[in-house]
Amino acid sequence: MPDEETQPKKKKKVPTWVWIVAGVFVLVVAVASGGGGDSSNDASDEGVAVVEEGDSTTQDAAEPEEVMEAEPEAEEPAAREETGYSDGTYFVGDEIEAAIYRSTGGGSCYWERLSGFGGSFDEIIANGSGPQSIAGISSTDIGFSSSGCGSWVPVESTFPDAALTSFGDGDYVVGSHIEPGTYRAEILDGCYWDRLSGFGGSFSEIIANGFEQPIVEISSSDAGFVSDGCGTWSRQG
């Protein structure tokens, strides 16, 4: 029989344990020493293996949910201030709406409806001047420009509670600002007036006009009436 000392030694099954220490998986293999064997050799054969499987906080934790940032709400266009549109030059439709406006400025007011911005006289569709001017901007206009007019507000916002039978210089909507009827001017020298079928500023909208003619009959069918340098108008009946 072969010598017992020369027979190969059978290795014992080595138990293993797994602990989770501070969130780290640790695999520990027990050291088995063969009877009478060199512990250093056994240790090198069997050894103690420490295996870091990874931090459970990053591996085992659920993947963080993707945070969806809410899309910012579209900003609504800035509303026109109650004070109206100030003097300047505007793109019609983009910067100023097509509508009928009345100015809040003084007698130096001048305005133009434009077909372009080249600065030529040919691009002036129509114009107007005078205190409390009324300008009808069309949707086909390219631009609108004014100076010395103060602010432009929708004409409807300037209607009095009741139409007037006595009024001064300016532009008026007949039936809303002033009552139709026969009127006499306070001042004769330099007095100029227009009866209007519209407020676009074109000559074709002048129904009739007068210069230093102190009495005028304003019809209920007139769209507007313009007075400059006439002082106060008083209805005669």
C-alpha cells in the first residue's frame, strides 16, 4: 500500500458566507487547514477572498425617475396700455391694429397712413392734422406715423355719455360725439370746417367744407365733423 504520507490529501469543502456590510456585498471564504498541512500553503490555495460586488446604493437602488421640466407657457402678446399708442411709426397689423382712433394731443398733431417706409410722398396714402384728430387706419395700410398727437385711443372710448350740442375745435363722430343740427361758430376769422363721410383722411371723404363761414348744418348721415380755429360751436336749433 502506498505510504499514507505520500497519498494526496483531500480538501475539505469550505463553507462560505455572504454579508452586507455598510451597503457592500462581502464574500468570505473560510480558511480550511488540512490536518498537519502547511497553513501558509493552504491559505494561499484556499485563501480569504473579499469580493466587492459594487455599492448597492448605485447598483441596487432604483434608477432615478427622469424629471420632466414643464415647458414654459407661451407668453401672450403684451396688451395695449389704456393710455393708447404714443406718437411714432408703426407696422399696421403687427404693432397697431387697424381701427378708428382719436388722439389726445393738442393742435400740433400730424398723422399719416403709409403704403411703405421709403419716405417718399407717393407712400402717403392720406394724412390729417389738428386737435383731437380722428384717424381711420385700414387693414391694407402698411404703416401709420404721427407726431404731436399725444396718444391714440379707440374712438369709442372717447364718446361722452350723451352727444354734445356745444363743442370746440377738433374731430368728432356725428351722433356719438356731437348731435346733428345747425351750428354757429364763435370765431369767424381763420375758421375752417369739414363735413366727412369717413375718417381715412382722403379728399374723397370731404362731403363739404367752409372757410370763415360761421354757420353749418351737420346732417345725421354725416360720419364726422372737423373744426379748426372756430372756437365754440353752439347748436341753433
